[in-house]
Amino acid sequence: MYRITKLTLLFVMLITSSLSAFANKDKAINLPRGTVEGYLDNGLHYIIMPNALPRHGIEMRLVMKVGSLQESDQQKGGAHFLEHMSFSGTTHFPQDAWVDYFERLGMKYGRDINAFTGFDRTIYWLSLPVADFGTQVMDSTLLAVRDILDGVTFDPQSVEQERGVIKEELRSYNTGDDFYNLKIGVGRYILRMPLGTEQDIESISRNELLNYYHQWYLPKNACLVIVGNVDAQDIQKRILATFNQVAKGQPTPLGNYPLIYKKGITFHEVKDTVGTSSKLEFIIPHEGVVANTIASTALKEQYRLLMAAIGKRMAAQGIRCDVNDAWYLANQNHFSFSVEGRGKQELKEKMTKVLSVFSNIASKGFGKEELADYIAEKVNRMSVDTVGFQSSKWCDDFVDYIIAGDRYLTWNEDMEEVRQLVRQTSSSQLKKLFKTILQEGNKSLLVAYQNNAGKEESFNEKELLQLWQQGLKTPMPAYTYHRKEVAEKQHIDIPACLTTTHADASSSIVSKRKYEDIGVKEYLLRNGLRLVLRPTTDKDSTINIAMHGRGGIGDLSKQNYPLLKDAVSYVDMGGLAHIDTDLLSEVMQEEGLSMSIGIADYWHQVLASAPTDKAQELMNLVYEKITAPGKSYEDFKEVRDSEIESWGKETLLDRLLKRDTNRMLSRRVDSLVCNIPTNSGIKIQKEDLSKLNLDSMTTYYKSLFANPQQTTLIVTGNFAENEVLRTIVNTFARLKTSTQMARFQDKPSNMPKRPYKEAFENDVESQTVLNYIYSGNFKPGLRQSLMLKLMRDVIQSRLLSILREKLNIVYSPYADLYYAGVPQAKYYFWIEVAVKNENRDKAIQALDEIIKDLQVNRISESELNKLKMSFLVTKRKSLSDDAPAEWKKVLTTLLHNGESLEDFNNYSNCLKSITPEDIRKGFEDYVRPERVALLYKGNPF
């Protein structure tokens, strides 16, 4: 959004006319506390904000306020092309030295080093791991960023190389929106797509790239954003020293390019063969609001209030309609509303009701009590909540400020002034806002139709215009608002089974160990239960527990699979045996408790959390859930009968699997690499469903969840360690083992021993997408997992350096690794390469040569060390002392993959011990051409 025009200003004046003494209509929203903003003499804008989350890193953005809209007819695709060239050689970082420098710091291209080109912006971003190198890395980084402004060399050979890369990128690009051309309008935007076309990229010359660069990459069009654990004054001096010498140039006005739409109805229909109903959506483009003052921010909140009020009115009148108003592009919002139905007539009837309600609101507004309740609900939810904001999130907010002018509320004082204005909102104000939107619909109305009912159910523009006009004229029965009675908050007596404390069981701890480097403590109880505690320092005083046990659906026998595969879901419906279901819901809401259970192929789990001072209630809740689940025979019968009734009918997933090539290909991979347990291939018969028994299911459930053997309880969060440990031990030491509780054997998956090849259809006729799957078994352990990950990154590096940079036949080749240690002990590499059909054989040959080379020749120590550094940086970035969710995730992953805490505590040494010869031997042992599966989309060969 670019500016407030007369239309928006009118409404700003409407709300500011009633401003009380405490609110200044011209007062700008404050930038976040601690922000330092300034301009150099050459026009460069900079923003610096100290932020300690994460404490190990700094986020940097170079925001160029130019994009594809600034291209001339001869420069189409040039803004995006230039983005590529910025990484392909600069004055101080020739050829690939720019990216290589940052990768040697442990950063990863695509994750920590990236860029994006849009219509009105080009953004370069870096995530710097400063903890490993100190602030001295900042000077080199600023020099590298400065080079983007005035040091891109446009080496002719690199230009031609990137030309081929971008053309491959275009071949794989998809907007992901069937109605994109409808929404983008008929103006400059549709003629200046950021990526350009293949013809644009083929025809643009190096001189035109230079012309665009010299005209638009000027300090005045740039803003440097730095957020992180920094000294703002120090960074300010460094920016001045590095950027002050960049020439000012001769700035050209950026231009004003609004979205333009055809007058009247613009209609677009797509055929839908997957869904079960059709969808008709009306979209009204209208001017949005740049929220940068108290008044304009209040206006934006009033628009949101209006949308919420419309939605509530619809719901109250029993009308199902998705209503939304959101920024789309430039200065335009899209007010959209949609209905679903079996056919054209049903859609027309539903849309007529929606439009009738709209007309009623635009003419009569909202009742006094109705609006008062909506405002109260809205205002109560308005608060400043920036606790825990990561530096990357702050950067995103600053980009909106730089490009669109929006300032977000980060001061409580600003929020209170906005809240006061929203409290004063009248029905007449909302009516005027809504009338204006509907009037814009009379000028330009976009209609998107997903037709699931066939060609005979198509619309035409005349019908849609009639529907729009008549719908707004259709009278709606008078609406009477019924205020909900607010029940007086009743005191809830917490059931004794949740509040009870238990006898001291500290003697049940048979071993304990502390892992200093990762801050984890491990305890083993006499009953076999393993406890893993990792306290964190986050500001949210919440305790999180994750109980994971061996045993899942994949461990069921062929006889039991049809009868017990859904047991956990059926048992979960019954709640707890000792607490009424409704009371349990009230208690959990009142006390801030949450809990969910689940089961996978080889593991089952309980996830739960609570405020730290409710730790005993939380532990008791989990204990009750795993030892005394309730049984709801009525719900069980209802669901089972529904299953019997729907047996044999095609589901939405079935239809997707039949029509979606990507899903079919993924399904084939799953079957080849044993991602689907062998028992899941058993076809469920109707008589199997009739045999389902809740009592048998509950017995099976308890044999899993109440079994302390092969079970680990992971605890993270900001809690008093000794107190919580005592609570956990006293509660769960009561779990007993019995002979009825199974102990599961860890049997490795039977991975493929022969090659496999299969073709799938490709929507892009000129392209072949190659998917190579190298799979096998391995001995679980952290060192082995790290070696496989390093091998994955080596493959990815080779794909980029050979297929993309040397041969110029791909844009984004992809190598990934999937592995599962317990019980499967399996891995598989997935390599995906999309190429033009004429380059298919060249790509196949290159891939074959890459693998053979890696099996024979060692990679260099320097390359290996660069990859290792990225692992260390990633670990430090994600596993900070204030990241309980990440710690819970990584500790769970270690458990499931058979990776020991001891090895993880010695992560650096474990990583350091892997040699180039280990990598070579790994390729020899684990990437075996005689076992490869080639699944490809394209013409058979």
C-alpha cells in the first residue's frame, strides 16, 4: 500500500472528528522501543533494533523499494534477473565468493542467505551466527551488502549462466492460485510479473540489466535493517563507515502503479473434479488503509470490527458464508465472500441471502446492544503482545513499514489510544464503511467459480450481474439481536484425583545423570520409566511434557490390526473414568491444562502442558488418562455405525490419490521405503467393523499407555526443577508393570534390494521431473545420523555446482534425507531434479557421475568443515535456553532415532570425528545404484 488517498482520508476524518483530548489524530504510531532509525547523506535509510531473541544471531535485510513495476518494456524480468546476479559476483566478492563467504560462517544458502523479488520490492536477507565469530564479522557482512548496491559486476559468462538457471526456475513456477489472473487485474501488474517470462529472460541483454541496476539500485531506494543482539550505536557507526561513500546517483521517481480492474463483472471459472461441492466467490477490490497513525490504525481496526460483525450476523441468521477483507497488492484490499453448494441453483439461493444481509447492514447498520457487544469483544482482544518476538519477525514488520508505511502497535500507550477510538465506533460509521465497499463492487466485481457440477452448471456474466443486483435488492426479514446472557462465573471444585499429592517415592530413582553441555538431566525409575528434564528460561511459566512409548499400529498382528488400529481414537472419546466429561472440560479450561494423545506406526504419545504452579494437576491428569480412561459406549456405537454405513464409499483422499500425480508418486515412495507398515495393507472388511469392541480396545490402550517399560517422559519449560522432579516421581512411580504388557522388539525394516523404475504423468509436457530414491538400513546412533546428513548436504552441493552452475540445466535441484532409527533402522535419500525433456539424458548422466565420483574420491577437508560449521550454527540457533518447544522436539527426535543423550551432549566432538574418508565410505555403502528407485514425471523412457 502506498498512500492514504482522498477516500481513505474521508473515513480518517470521520473517526478523528470525535477524538477526545487524549488522542492526537496526527500522532504517528511509535516504532518498537529501542529502535534506531536514520538516513545517510546519500539517502540510504537504516533501521537498527537490539533484540536478544535469538541471542546468538543477527538478522539483516537490504530492502530495495523497487521491483518488476520499475522495468521498462526492454527490461521485463530484469529485477528478478538482477537478484540472481547479486549473488554471482561483486567487486569485493568475485564469482561465487559472496555466497561462499557466508557458507563458511556456517550459514546455508536458501535458509540463511536468500532473496525475493516482487512487484514493488527486492529483499535480500541474511541470518548471521555472530556468536561464533564475534562482531568482527559485521564489517565484512556490511561490505558484502554494500556490494549489492554498487558493486555487482555482471560478468558476461555469469549472466548467461544465470539466464539458463532462471528459465528452468520459470518452468517449475506456479502461482498456486487458479484465480491469480482474475485478482491481479488488467493494469501494469499482469504485464510485469516478477519472474518474467521465458521469452523475457531469453531476450533481455546485459546492457539492459546494467541500465536497470544503475537507475534503480540507489541509496535513496534502499533501506538496511539490522535486528539482533547488537549495540545500536556501534552498528550505526559501521553503517556510516561502509555506506556513506556509495554515490547518491540521480534518483528517478518510483512511479505510482495502482491495481486496475475492468469495469463491471470479471468472471473466471475452473473445473473441479476432486471436491464434493462447487464454490462461488465474489471479490470486491477497494482501497486499503495504511495504518501509521493513531487515527488510521483505529480505522483499520474498525474495518476488522466490521468484518467480525458481518460474520457474527451471518452466523446468527444461519447463513454459512466465508467473509474476509485483506490486503492484496499495492493500495488494494480484496473484500471477498463465498458460498458452497451442489449446483448453480443452490449457489444462487445462498448468495442471494448473503447479499440481502449485506444490503440490510449497509442500510440499517447494527443495533445498539449488538454493536456494543461486538465492540467489547473486539477491544478486549486488542493488546500488545511482542513477548518472544524473534528478530526475523521484527524484520518482517519493518519491511511492511518500509514498503507500505504500516506501523504496528508495540507500545501499550499507543494501543490504549487506538482502543479508545474503537470503543467510540458508531453504527453509522460502520454503515458508511460498508456502503463504500459495496459501491466499489458496483464499479468492479470479480467472480471466481469452482465448478464441481459440470458444464451445464456454468454461469455467465449476465447471470452473475443479475444475481449481484437482485441480491442487494432482496428484502431480508427483520433481524432481532438476542444478547447472550453472561452466566455468573461459578466456582469449580477441582476433582480430588487431580489435586491429590502422593507419597514420597524418591527411593524409586535407581539412576540419574546430568549432561552439562546441553543442560539435560536424566533419571530412571525402578518401574522402568525414564525421565528427561530440560528446564528453559522463557518468560512463559509453562511446563510441557511429552510421554513417548514404544508400541504402535505397525506392531499389531494381522489378526488384531482390523480390530485395534483405531482403538486410541475410540478410547479417547470417553475422557476419564473418574471425572465427568463436561466437568473435565471446565476444569482444564479454568486451570489452563491441555492434553492430547496419539498413536503412530511404532510409537504412542501423550502431550500435555499447564502453568508451572499446576504441575501436580497436570501429572495427575496424565496419570488418570493413561491408567483410567473413560468408556463412552454410546459415542462408540454411533461412530462405529457411521463407519459401517460409509464402508466401501470413496473418500476425498481416495479421489485425490487417483487424480494427483504428486500424491501418487509420494504414495509409491512410501510403499518402497517401508513408510507404510506391512499390516496396513490389510483390507478392512465390513464384518471387521461389526466386531469392534470398546472393552477390548481399552485393554489394548492401557497395555500401551500405562506401561512404564520402554517409555520416556520428556519435560521442558520454565519450572523449578527439584520441585517438579519430586512431583513427577511421586506420581508416576505408582505405574506398575505386568506380564500382560508387551515389550516390543526393534526389528529393522526390510528395505529394497533391487532397482525400481516407474513413470507418472506430468502437467508440464516439456519437462521431466526425476526422483531418485536411495534407501537401506543403518545402525542407529548420532554419529551415523550426522554422517548421513553430511552426505545429503554434499549431494545438494554437487547438484547446485554441476547441474545448475556448470551445466545450467536446472534451477532448484533438491536432495533430502529421511531416516527412522527405532525400530526401523532405515534411511533414504530423495533426489529431485526437474529438467527440459531435451536435457533429461544429460541430467541422468551427470547424476550418475556425481554418485560415482563421491564413492571413489574423498571430499576436501575445507568443504567438510564448512558443512560441519552449518550444523553447529543450526543447533545453536534453534536450541537456545528460551526455546522449550524446540528442546521438546529435539529430545523426542533423539529418542525415536536411537540417538543417545551422551552423544548429543558431545555433539561437537561427534561431528568432528567424521572424516572425508567416512563420507566416501558412506557413499559406497549407503548410496547403492543397484538398489535405486527412479520415479519420474514425464514421457516414458
